Amino acid sequence: DEPTNHLDVNAIVWLQRYLKERYAGDAVLFVTHDREFADAVCTDIILFANQKLQYFNNTTLGDWEQTQQDMEIKVKQQVETLEKKKAALADQIKACQAAAGKGSESAGRKAASLAKKLGRTGLEKTQDGKKFNAQKHGVRQGAANNNDGGWKNGKMTAAALVNPDRTVAGFGFQVQGSAGGGGMQIELRSPRVRYPGASEDALVCGEIGLSGQERVAIVGPNGAGKSTLIKVIVGEIEPTAGEVRLPSRPRVAYLPQISADELKQDERTPVRKLSDAKAGQNDGSIRQFLGRFGVCGASAVRPLSQLSGGQRVRVAMAIEALKDPQILVLDEPTNHLDVNAIVWLQRYLKERYAGDAVLFVTHDREFADAVCTDIILFANQKLQYFNNTTLGDWEQTQQDMEIKVKQQVETLEKKKAALADQIKACQAAAGKGSESAGRKAASLAKKLGRTGLEKTQDGKKFNAQKHGVRQGAANNNDGGWKNGKMTAAALVNPDRTVAGFGFQVQGSAGGGGMQIELRSPRVRYPGASEDALVCGEIGLSGQERVAIVGPNGAGKSTLIKVIVGEIEPTAGEVRLPSRPRVAYLPQISADELKQDERTPVRKLSDAKAGQNDGSIRQFLGRFGVCGASAVRPLSQLSGGQRVRVAMAIEALKDPQILVLDEPTNHL
């Protein structure tokens, strides 16, 4: 259930490759709002739309969308032809009625006949492209005699064959006033954070100045300190050293990672929640305000505990929007939002938001690249600031720089090898009694120690007085003492390995794989007036990777919970083989573990007896939880690190079926 929530960018890429190429279990069912992830992984789709559920097998999301677009184009062309045909018939009827009004009986009969024909006139072909057959298909689609458009002015009408443009519920932040001039100034003055009892800093930040109208993406791997920096900026955490300077009393809207999960415990309705957040509003104005965030109709008066994660994120944004913010601070804002809402949000932040600054943490590469103007990058315990650049531009610059450095390093290694050969030759001659060769060997050894790159990292020619010891020179000793000699650190980092997800399957159902049957399950929560889930007959067989997609609140997570047995259907049933091994990752897995003071090692030891700490740490390492992270309390880990621990716990089951609700959240 949304497995990409909280996971960093590289982890999402690894997970989608793993599920597509290496996972050997029987089936994977996952809820996701990550379009790229869904398209890369799924083989089949369950689509929720307009209170209906449809199943498309052997198709990707991209293929399905293209098919739908092609079908819409064909239907539009057929509708245009149909409308012209109806207009021509209507003109003939008017002409006959005019003639009948002057006394022509035959014209009156013809007008009546044409009116009947007009009522029957519809599309020539069915939706699947077959020629229409009255006996087989009944009344033609698009014909008024269908009366699927309802009675109007005493006449039957046809429903619209082409849906009007689908409006996507957006995010109506409005800004009453900004700081003016150059905008809001934010100064990071080397803040550091170390949690009580910790042996190292959770955040180390240098001097950074942010001015208004910037959209700053804060990116980096899980556990680097991104959310900690956000909390320091909004004043939720006091830095251990250094400070953050903001103008006096700025209006800041802050959306934390856990906003949806905090609201899950709230039994108030969205209308009541906003009424309590800001006094003096009537229910009508509140509902209108909520509607700007896509919370409308029954959703606005349903308890928050019964809404989906995406709907609760929208309510959280609406609450923050009441502040008329000058600064938006968003920690993984795309978590839980449906695909169309994510697209709307990135367009809104890029084109319409008129506040002073936007700072956001995200692991959604596409979202970051579309929105950001500046980047704060966390890597290797360092924080770097790149202004006036997108994520794509920065990555290209880094790749170009790595290529240049590799070329310089190759030249340097050849130069060092030549000097080493000369030193060996001189030492050999000195060993035979040549004093001058001994002196030359010593001189060359000193030269070898000083030999490094010809240029600095920013491309300038090296200057000893200005830059000191050359980069790549052994005299730097940044590689440490080895065999009694100073050494240079590697100039080119080894390939970065991305911590993955080591699910291993001991055995599957064999043959055609695991069979899952959905037999028209329905779910209605106690006290509700309508079903939260309506599902038809669907059969899923092994080796399929099924993406479950649809708008927030459609019932995707409810379907997942019915399949894994967490919710009993009100009607119908789900049939699984006897005692299947199912790994289930719910949306809130990271947040449930936040309350746990045990370490990941202790958590896995309690989950499955008979393991020693060494084997547990090795197992956790397969999920990227290693080093200090494995023995730090879960409450102190980042959301992405807790998602990894949750996956490791589920992997202990050697699952035949993976059921993931938004697995990319937090990664």
C-alpha cells in the first residue's frame, strides 16, 4: 500500500527493478500514486473510477492510457458524425412540421416518422468497435430512446458520450501579502542538531542564505537529516549549535510527513476541523474553502478517521492554507496524493503560487525536477546548496564533472607510474654504488609525493601558494598512513551501491501460480450510508504484478485490506489458497514504527525467534538498514529507514504474495 512513500529516489528505482526482474513469488498487488513506478512494474491494472472497478490484464499504465486516448479520439469522431446526422434529421423534421402546419398530411406523417428515427439514431459501432446489431445490443448508444440522460422538457434524452474535461481538485493557497522587495530572507547559520544520548550529529549544516521566490528542493538518501533541517527551519526543533534566522513573525505553512496519519486519530469532520482551526467561519464558507482542495460532498462531513490518506493530506493542506502563508514548507507533499493531484500541485507551485518561498523535501524525481529552482543536497554527511538549477541540470553537471575528473585521474596515474618506474631504476642503480642515482631517487620520491591534479575542481589551473597541496597528491595524506607512508584518497568514488530489498522466496504455489479470486466483495463501514468499496468478479493468477490506481478516496486501500483479511467484506468474498504466505506493507507502516523504542535488530529478533544478532544485522543490511541505523531506536530513524525495517519484517515470512500500499512513500 503506497510502498514508495518515504523511500529515497535511488531506493524507488531499485525497488521497481527488483519487483520487475528479480522477485520470484507468485503475485504482487500494490496501490501507488507514483505514475513512473506503476508503469515500470505492473503487468495488470485494477482501476477505480466513477464508483466502478475495472480489471485490465497484460497491460501497463502507459499502454492503457494510450488505448483510452485512442478510444476517446475515435468516439469523438463518431460523436461529431452522429451530431451532424441528428442535426440534419432535426432540420428535416422542422421543414416537415412547417409544411404540415400549412395543411400537408403527408408532411405531418413524415415528421412523426423522422422523429421516431431521430429517437433511435445513435452510434454506428459499439465501444469495442463492432458494428451495431439491434437484436444483440438493443438501443444504440447515444440514442435519445436510451433515456440515459433523463427526461428533459417532457422528452427522453441521451447522456453525453464524451465526458467533459476532468477537473482535478487542486490546492487553493492564497497569499494576502509577501515580504515585498527581494522577498522573504531565510538564513541558515551553521545549525547542528544532536539528539539526547546520540554519539553523532543528526544534522550538520553550513552557511546558506535563501531569498524569496525560490522553490528549493531538499534531496538526499533516507536518514541524511532532511526532515530534521525542515523542523529546524519551522522552529519545531531547537538547534544544538548555530541558528536559523527568519523575518519577524512570518506566516509559515508547514506540512509534515505524518500529517495524514496524525489526522487518522481524529473523529471530527473536515468541516468541524477547519471551524476549530479558525473561528468565525460558517459551514458554507468552510465547505467552499475545502472544495478548493478537492474535499467536497460527503467527504467534507465524514469523520477524518474514515477518509483515505490522500483526502487527509488535502485537509491538512487546507488547514495550513488558512494562514495565508508567505512560506510553504512541505515534507514529502506527494505522499498519498493521487496521480492527477500530484500533477496539479507541481503546476500550481511552479506557475501560480505567489508567496515568498517554497521549501520541500521530496523523493519524487519528476516532481522535484518540475518544481525546483534551487537544490539543497545531502550526501556523505555534507550539505551543499545549488542555486538557479533544476535536479536534471545538476545531475548533468555532476556527470560531466565526473567524466573530466576521470580523464584527469587517468593522466595523473600514468604520470605517477612513470615517476615510480624512474624511482625503481634509480634505486637499482644506487644499489650498485651510484650516489647520484640515490640522490635522484630521493628527489623523484619527493616529486611523486607532491604530484597531483593539474587543475582544481572548479577547472582553474593549480597554484601552490593559493591552493596548497594538489588534490590527488600523497602528501595530502587524505587516504591515511599505509605501510608507513602517506597516501592520497581516491579521486573517483567507487560505484554507489543502492541499498535494495532482499525478499527471498523459498517456494511458490507452483504450476500456474497463486490464485486469488475476488467474488463481488462490498464494504460498508458502520453508520455509513453508502459502500466504501464495490468490486465485481476478478480472478488473479500468479506471476502478475497488479497496479491498483484511482483517485483519493476511491477505495483502493480498502480493497487491499479486504484481500489480506484485515477487513471482512459486508457482502461477497475473497478466496485465497489455504494459508498463503502474504507480506503486507500498509501506508502507515513507517508511522506505526515511530512509536517503537526498540532497535531494528531487537524488533526483528522479537518478530522471529531463534536468530542471533549477527544474522539479523546481515538480513537488515539487505534492506539498507546497516551500521548505526540498525542499533538506533526506531523512533529516531527517518520515515524511509522505518519503511525499510517494515519491509524486512515482512520479508521474514518468505512471502508468496507481496501486497504493498504506496510502497514508494518515504523512499
